[in-house]
Amino acid sequence: MATKLPFHLRGNYAPVTEEVTALDLVVDGTLPPELDGHYLRNGANPKSGWSPHWFAGDGMIHGMRLRDGNAEWYRNRWVQTKQLNDPDARTIGKDGVSDRTVGVNNTHVVSHADKILTLVESSFPCEISSDLDTIGVHDFGGKLDSAMTAHPKICPLTGEMHFFGYGFFEPFLTYHRVDASGQLVQSEVIDVPGPTMIHDFSITATQIIFMDLPVVFDLDLAMKGGMPYRWDDDYGARVGVMPRSTPGATPRWFDVDPCYVFHPLNSFDAMTSGGQHGAVVIDTARYPELWRQDSAGFKNDAALHRWHLDLDSGAVTESQLDDREIEFPRVAEHLVGLENRFGYAVGSFGDQNALVKYDLSDNSSTLHDFGADRIPGEAVFVPSAESASEDEGWLLTFVYDKPTESSHFVVLDATNMSADPVASIALPQRVPFGFHGSWIPSR
Ligand SMILES: [Fe+2]
């Protein structure tokens, strides 16, 4: 009897086999003319048809070019990594030596200093053009000496890109800062007790925030070839807060209840409970536990939580803001590290497949429910104008239609979540469920 394929190779997780270009797509509704740029989204799409884990497939970018109310093109392209073209290439070779120029670059795609970078947390970035052609590995002129997270943070105040790299071997964690022109200008080793999986982090206007949570490297799992991380009851859980202004500073660590976080929604400088400056707030999609035995036992039970850390007294306050399961939380890019009122996430509640808009001023939320048969991916918020109020703009995402096994690119009005989409564009092929994307406005 044939073995049932793992979830990440079935249904809309299954890879597509073709690179397609489609021009002048039919728009159902009206594409706002303010949307002038590229929506790009990365995801795992194993070229061989097989990968041992959802996170291990070759990176493929699906892109939309929007201009003057038109959808000029849809394209999908594999990131032409070394690993795509040489299946024997490995980030960690059989001799144990790391080669960060090798990676699947499947997790995120971001734009900084006029470069578009595809990212995976094991490796160096790989630069692509806005037409999705691969330019090559980008190691910041040879200065990058660690892997790069797929979740860098671009400070809207300074234009700097902050990021980190983590790995199995010491140093386990390194912080990096790239200036607004794209030069890597600071790298600092951060002391942590051991090698943990650190998927994402946060910034505020004044602080860098690391999460050192109890999903630890396991050599036995590594030898078996899957995701080499599992839960560890003995590791503890801590959040580190490090001032941005002081090169060489070390984080101050705050113990928190054990949990795992792939993705923060946002963080910002806040007031202490006594009404003084000197606290940070971190909102996250928090899992009570992750991968107790190994990464096969995945249950999506992340819910929106808030940590409030008082930098004076050391007090940690943890609160759950919603009891529903959500993932892929996002905030408007111009508010990364700054106080936000609104946030967006993907939620599946019974027969509802929804994009959720949180209003954190009163912990309320509104939904766009796509229904039982239509499933949205991560939504990216695009403001309608520089001077627009916080939620004036659009949410962009790919939506999968189960009965027809087809996909649409969908634009929602973020101020009117329950309304029909502003625009919906049928795509020439299915877009598999992926990870993260960005809106890259034209200059
Ligand atoms: Fe992620």
C-alpha cells in the first residue's frame, strides 16, 4: 500500500512544477491605483517533488506587478540557489563544516537599500531582481559571518535593517545592523546558554529584543535528517532586551513562562505600571509548547499574547489578548518597533478561514471570513498614503479555493474587513501555501 504523503506535500501544500508568466490579468473589482509596485511572497516548493519537512523545500517566489489599476503580471520563479541546482550541496557538510552560501531561501522576501533579498534562517540571503530573476548570494561584501534570520526588522525611523543569525555551533547567536545604505556596520555576539531555534525577534525605537525559548538543538534528530530541534523542559525561557544606542551592550534577560514564538506581531517602548518611561511591550503569536518529541508533532495552537517588561523593576507581566488560534501576525511596516493600534493575522476557527484585524486599543477584532472552502495566506498591509490613518489601506494576500484547486490574489480594504474584496484576480495556476511576503512600492 502506498504510504500517505506528509501534509506538506499534499493538497495546496503540494509544490507546483512550472514557472509561469501571465500578463495583463483580469481584475474582478477595482485595483486601487495607489498600489504601484510588487507584491512578492516566498514559500517552500521542492523541485524534486519531495522534501523531508515543510521548512526544507526549495524557495519559490510568487509575484504580482500592479500599476495604474492594472495587474501587469503574475510570475513564479524558483530562487536559483546552489542547493536547487546541486541536490548534494548542504549548508552543513558531512565534515561538519558550514557553508552559508548554500540554502533553500524559502521563508521571506524583503527589500532594503534597493536590494530584494530572499531569506532562510540557516544561510546567507540570495538577491533577486524585481522580475524574480536570481542575482546571487548576498553576504554584505563578505562581512556577514553568520546565518541571517528570515525576519530582519527595518526601522522606520532610521532606515537601518536589524537582524540576527543563529546556529548549532558557537557563537549560537549574533546580532547585526545594516545602515540605510545597505552596509553591514555592526556585528555582536550575544551570549545565550545553548543552541535554540530562534525564528524571529523584535525591535523598538530604542531596544533590540531576543527570545531564547526552550526549543533546543538535538544531535540525534540532526542525524536522522529532519528538523533538528525539540522541546526541552529544562532549558527555561527568557526574553533579552538590549539598548540600540550602545555598541557592545549585552541584553538584560527576563524569565518568562516556557512557550514558543515563531512570530511577534510588533514591539514598542511603553510606560511602566508606575507611568514612567522604561518598559517594552511585545505582542506575539505564542504557542504553549512546541515539538515535544520532534517537529512531526505540530499543533497550530498559537494565540495572541502580550509581554510587558518593566526595565526598572524587572517585573514581567504576561497576558493573553485572544483565545483563538492565529499565525502570521503582521503590523504595518511603517510602525515596526513603534506603538501600533492595529495588527493582522491569519486565523482558522471551525468553518471560518479568516484574516483577523486586531484593534489593540480595546482588544477587539474584526474578520474577513473567506468561508470553509477558501483559505488565505499571510496578509501584507499597504497604507493608502503616507499621511493616512493607521488602518487606511489594503491587505494583500493569496487565497486558495479548495473545490476548484485554484488561487486568487485578493485585495481587502483594511478599514472595512467584512466587505467583499476590493479586487480579486484569478491566477493562471495554483499558488501553494507559503510563508512570508512583502509589498515593494515603486519609487
Ligand atoms: Fe516566519
